[in-house]
Amino acid sequence: MFNLLEIKNKMKKAVILFNLGGPDKLESVEPFLFNLFNDPEILSIPSIFRYPLAKFISKRRAPIAKNIYKEIGNKSPILELTQKQAVSLENSLSTKGDYKCFVVMRCWHPRASEVIKKVREFNPEEIILLPLYPQFSAATSGSSINEWNDLCKKENFNVKTKIICCYPTENNFLESHVSLIKKTLNNVEDKNFKLLFSAHGLPEIKIKKGDPYQWQVEESVKSIMFRLKDQNLDHVISYQSRVGPLKWIGPSTDTEIIKYSKEKKGIVIVPVAFVSEHSETLVELDIEYKKLAEENGCSFYKRVPALGIDKYFIKGLGELVLQQETRGKFISSVICPNKYTKCPCLGL
């Protein structure tokens, strides 16, 4: 007879990796942008107004965005890179049970409506939702989780589901950052530099309405810097990728780069909230911000790689998948303060 552990290990489990996605060719840029801005978590207005506004914004921004993607081969690399993460994670889980990883993109293919058919065919006894956003925001992880749950209700697909809400302070996630930062700093001889942790920005109103994202980014950086305390590093957190007229959280990455470049410091930039290379790292950080730094007198500019399939990061994702739920059906490496009402774990 099987014992309980053997039975559990033979259960089929589907791991759904969520990411934003990106256009697979230049012709996909405008519809990708429309999907992004038509998300109620991005534009929080009634759908009767959101749809035409999303059409207008996507049409207006498409030429600018196309020029960005022309810099990196006319498409986003995020799908291929996320698929590599899925393969690495599935391999790491192969000795732990019957796990199969699926990739779902929020704003381009493969969409949840396509992937749910494959998950049904796999016929799992449990589903684990794993956003590839270490820090929770209603606009990223929240949007993907809600879309999946709504689709399951609509299609009457009822399977036990565990949700990895966030992991901004997960040990292996932190160790992955620390390892990659140290590798980058090994090639830096001039010690007069600023270590700049750059994360994707959000409108300030989102934080005021209870989104925990900024607090979680700060917790990530605090935990990373604790592990680097013997390095005596001067650091700052900043936010990039601002669009639109709303006031965004700050300071902005471009402002900080100009400030420290004018002081003739070097810049070592860490994409602390991005786990894959894509337009925000390969173009915004590597091309646009590097040029900005050099134009303002920066002594040198280096960028730490995104986590990708770093062994520590994949190990951390595997441990999150195996972890037992601690707050309802959720798993989280932190407990958000009560004022962050958008955190799905609060009140459980």
C-alpha cells in the first residue's frame, strides 16, 4: 500500500506561470498595447469609456513602441525566456512529483483562454498559480490571478488551487539578486558608484488606494542590502517606465541617473522587480538610460542581469510551489501592513 506521501507525489499538479507578455512581431505592438490599457486594473474606469480610451492610447503609442522593439529584433523575447524558466522549474520539480508547467501571458499569446484547454487535457488534481512578479501589485499579479479565476468560473473548471501571492523576501530570490550583484561588482574597479535598484513604476494613486507594491519593493531592497552589508555599498531605489499624465511614485530612475552622473559617479543598476529580460531592461535600461548617463558625465554604467534561470531563483520558485498554504489558499513571503488593502492575503 502507498503511504500518504507516495500518493501525494503521484498527484498531477499544474503550475501556471504568469507574466505580462510582449509582441511577437511589429504588427502585434498595437493590439498588445490595447490589451494592456484595456485591463481594468490599468485603467480603472467603466468599460464603456475604457475600451475607446485604450484604442486611442494604443494607436498613439504604437509608433514609439515599435521603435523600441526594433532595437531588440522587432519583438519581445519575454515568451521564449519565460518558457525557459518553465522548463527549468519543471525539471527542478521532477523528483518531487508529477508537475507540469504552463505559461500564461496577460496581454499577448499564449492567453489564459488558450492555456486553460491544455491544462484541462493534463487533468491535474491541483493547480498552483505562480506570478513571475516577485512583488505583488493589483495591476500585475492581481490582474493575472483574477483573469484565471474568472475564466475557471466561466468554464466551470473546478480544481483545487493554491496561489503564490508574492515572494519579495523569499531567501533564494534574494540570494539570486545578491549573487548576480556580486558577479557584476567583481568587474568594477572604481568604487565611486551608486547601486541603483530600479523597479517598474506605478501611479501614486494606486499606492494611496492600498496597493502594496512599493512597500514590497522596499522590503526586497532592504533584505538584499542586509545580505550585502559587508560590501559598504551606497544605494537608492528608483522607478522607471512612467507613461501618461498622472503623478507616479518616485524618485524616477532617469532623474536619479542624471543626478549621480553629474556627480561623476558610476552607475550600477539592478532590475529588482523584473525576472526576465525584455524591453524595459534591454532598451530602457541598456540603451536609453546608458546614453542618458554618459551624456551627463557618468564615469561608468553597468547593469546587473535579470534573474532569468539563475539556479537560486529557480530553486526559490520550486520551494514556493512545494510550500503549504499559510493564509487561506495563498502563499506569501511577507505579511503586508493592514493599510495595503489590495493585498489578497489580508483578512485571512
